[in-house]
Amino acid sequence: MDYQTLIDTLSPDIVARLRQGIETGRWPDGQPLTPEQREHSLQAVIAWEQQHLPEDQRVGFIDKGKKAKAGVSGEGDTQQLRWADQNKDGTE
């Protein structure tokens, strides 16, 4: 079976189990994932989501629209820090 056929045959339940294994480092039966298993599982989840989910529901999605808007907020939102030297007795 080639890689694309394998991805096509994955069900949402299997993808959820792979995702859980990636997140916890263990399979649902408690067995730990090897680094190689984690890497292959992550690649399979990303490939499956690419074909079956909208962009905003995929692993690693960052809503750049909201991030960009947050950075353009009003200039009055920032506070200026004032650094002051203190004497040994704690006074400025």
C-alpha cells in the first residue's frame, strides 16, 4: 500500500487516536510512542487534515487576520516604562 492510499483510508476516529498519541506521547493502550512513530503519526495527521479539513481546523493553524488586527490596535494601549537608578538606601 502506498502512502497516499494509506492516508485516504484513515477514518476520523483513527486520526483522533493518532493526534492523541502525538499530544500525550502514548498510544490509547498506554504504550509509549517512539520518536519515529510520533514523526510518522504527525505526518499522517497533517496529510489527512490537508485533504479533509478546512484550513482553520488544521494542526498548527494561526489566524493571521486576527493577529494582524491585534497588532494595529490604538497607540494609546501601550505604557512607557521608566527606569530609575536607586541609591543603596532604596531612594531614587
